[in-house]
Amino acid sequence: MKKKYNILFFISDEGYGHTVRQRAVIKEFLKNKEVESITVYTSKTIKILKEEFLNKINYRDVFNNIRTKKNSLGHLQIKETTKLLDGWEKKSKIWLKKRLKENIKADFIISDFVPEAFELAKILGIRSYGICHFTWDWLYAKILKRKKKLKLMESYIKKADKIFFPPITENEILKKYKKISHKINFIITEFKKEKIINNKIVGIIMDNGTKSNSKNIANILPYLRKLNKIKFYIQADNFINNPMLYKIAKESKNIELIYGNKNIHSKLPLSNFVIARGGFNTISECLVLKKPSLLIEEPKNPEIIKNLSYVFNKKYSVPLLAKDLSKNIISRLNKFLDKEYIPLKKRLNEIKFKSNGAKQVYNEILKDIKK
């Protein structure tokens, strides 16, 4: 009789990208008849997973300890984020005790990116695999004064059997975890192959998993209707309760409101360009789908700074500055379309980023566990 595999996924509750990657990996494992069960431990994004998988997998509503604090403009708040980390060691030990009391039966663990999951696997005597484009200890090391706080986190992460890193991962991280690092291609949402058929130029304005771009969207919304040559798809979840903004959007002939992360992402293939925060998931999609973008900078956030440094230096994207998130958006977008769009599109068409990272993870893990 063939071995049947029971797999645990632990997904960070910070943002949306972790869930997008793991959703793709889960899809690969569900194709395998040798997989008996998949159980996902996460909290905020369970709804997203249920929309995709229904009852094909099991869900455990468990907060996985790490989160950051941002202000209304989506900027990382260093002091508040540091405070959130203060109780992490104690919480992580409580988290482990709770998991061990559950009498878990699993063959291996996959995590994006919960450090405690690797310690749990080591205690249970099973293999564990990480997937991420940055590690939490790296991020916190950039914003903390006292690095001693990170020793336990580092020790947990080093207990992973392998960590899969997609493109744009910082060399400092790859070097630190050299013994267990394994490079893969991008992991993104599966998109239908659709062609743009609209006569207008189409721009898509996206929020992200932490809704940190909502105020920026609200700031520029009243001015977008003056850009008649552009049709905008706008993620509108967070200002639906603002009657004034909602009225402006509904009465604007060139604005279509889209609700939900899944629905706004489905419009990406139909867009000419993207306006968004410089998160890794958005950048991955823009590079793979060859979409020119204007990306919003986020001061003091090491992850966003590194992401944007890469795409700006390579001239795959251009910045959207704080001063442009106002009535200046009109002149900024006119300049973008007149002078920047075509060179960006040409450059993106010359490169080819692969998006089979989920398949690579699946094949590598399967090869590993069958040794």
C-alpha cells in the first residue's frame, strides 16, 4: 500500500502574499492522490483559502504570533512594531505548547513564514520546509536596536530542512541560511489568458492584504475622473462606507469599483499599468505579467525598500511619491503615459520571469520525503 501523506501548512497572518504563495503550493499537493489530508493554520486569510478550496482541506483558526503596525498611510511604525515583538518569545512558547497538546499527526510541515513551525517539526521528528522572500529575523534586525531578541527566532528558522527563496531575495538572507536555502522561481496567482479589448488605457489601483493603501486611494480618487483617457479598476473595500467617495466613484464614467483581493487581482491581465504599494506579491505579478507599474514608497520598511530598490534600479517600474498622492496624480499619470510607459513596457517585454515556483517546491519536497 502506498504511503498517504498528512501535511500541515502554517501561514503568517501579516499581509496577503504569504497566503497567495501557499494557495498555489496547496493546489499542487491536492493533485497528488497520495496526499490524505492538508490542514492549514492561519487566521486572517482563512476566508480567502475557503473561497478557493471549500472543504478539500482543513482549517485551524490560529494566530501565528507575528504582525507589524502601520499608520493610515501604510507606513511601518517602528516603535509600535517593536513593542509587538516584545512578547514574541513568551507567545511562541505558549503557541508550541498548545500545538503539542493537539496530538498532531503529520508527515511534514510547510510554512510561509512562521518560525515556530520549524521548531514544532523538530520536536515531532518530522521534516519542515519554509517558503519566503524575506525572513522575520532579517526584517526585525533592520529596525531593532537590541538584536538579542532575535536569537530564539533565528534558532527556530535554522531548524527548517529547506527554505525556498524566490527571486529578489536579499543576498544577506541567502548567505545567512546558505546551508538550507534553495532558489525557486516566482509563485503567483494563476491568471486566465485574457487580452485587453478596451479602447481606453486601463489602469488598476490595488490595495494589499493589510489594507495599507486605502487612504492613498481615497486621496487620489476625486481627481481620477478628470483623466478621461484612462479607465480605472479600483479596489474599493475600505471606502465603501464613505458616502462622498463612493458617490464620486459611482458617478465617474472612467472608474469601476472592484471588491475583494481575488476580484481585483483577476483584472491584472486586462490592465495596461498598475498603481500599488511595493509589496513582493504585486511586484512578482507585474514582472511575470509584464505590467508597467507606479509603486508607492514606504519609508522605514526594510522589505519594501529592498523590493523597490531592485525594480527601480532595473527600470522595471517607476516611483509614485507621497506628493503625487493628491491632485498631483493628474500630472504624474500624464507624464507616466507620455514619457515612461513605452520604455518600461519595452524593457519588461525583453525579460522572462518564470512563475512555476509552486511546482518546483512540490517536486523538491516530494523528492525529499521519498528518499
